[in-house]
Amino acid sequence: MFTGIIEALGTIVDIQKDQENTIFTVESSISNELKIDQSLAHNGVCLTVTHIEDNKHQVVAIHETLQKTNLGDWTVGDVVNLERSMPSHGRFDGHIVQGHVDQIGECIDVVDEKGSWRFTFQYDPSTKNFTVEKGSICVNGASLTVVDDAKGQFSVAIIPYTFENTNFHKIKKGTKINLEFDILGKYIQKLKTLEL
């Protein structure tokens, strides 16, 4: 389990194909602190660390992950958000994040609000995922509060610290992002569809 509080940024330094899988080599300030078989969220996708060398680590993404997340679009030089799983004695600073991306969204607007930035994203509402104003959303692994929402889209406000210390400074109109919707909302939605 994760909380959506980004620990570090990683840079993709190598990409290798292994049949239908892709091996990503990531360089970061926390790579040398990791352990083999550890869960690490990359842009909100929970992946297993398979190799560590100096300040680099490797993870493997299977075909399904590449199809359902923005990992399939990664290229060498891309910057990704990293978060280690939450320790049992840790603080719960964000919200419940599973590291299971629900769908890909797209940035449709970025507004500089002179001290913060408002990002607006759209997604396919036919999946029955939804946001609520002042509720939680996970964008590229970052726990955020929804500023406003409409069917198939929502906005978030990003403060300078978050802008600089996550890959939000790389997001522009047309950028594809990973979305994990609030697990509580997903359970409520599921209950509504069940026959009791």
C-alpha cells in the first residue's frame, strides 16, 4: 500500500525488451536504498525491484501493465515519480493508494495561477470511474485533492513544492497520465451495482 506522497524523482536511463515484457532501468537518489523484491511505485504503478546497481534499479513491466498505464510511452530521459510502500509504523499523509492504475487520462489544460498551477485532466467516463469535488485522486502516483469535477474530467491545484518535486513540471497539454481513483469511491460504486 502507498499514500501518494512522492519520495523522489527517477530518470529512465535504459529500456530493454524481454519478449512481451519491458525492463526499465531507473536512476534515482533512493535506488541504492532499495532491496531486491521490494515494491516501488513508478508513476503510481506498483512494480517489483529486480536488480540494483549503485544509484540505479531495474523493474519489469508485463504487457498488460504497458497497455493500461503510461509506462508503454516511456522513453529514455523521462522523469517518473517514485514512492516506496508505506511502513506499518509510518504516517498516513496522503490517502489510500494501491498502486493499481485504473486508467490513463490526458492533460487538457494547464493554467499558471501566479503562485500555483491548475491542471485539468480528462478520462473515459464509460469505465464508471468518477471523482468528487474535495475528494482524493492519484495522478502519476501523487495524492491530490480534486478542485472541481465534471463527467469525465477534473482539475487539481498544484503548489510550487509539488510542481518542482514531482513530474508535474513535465506535464503539459496532451500528456498522458496514470489515474488511480479513490478506493472508497470504487467500493461504494460497486455496492450500488450489486443486487442486495
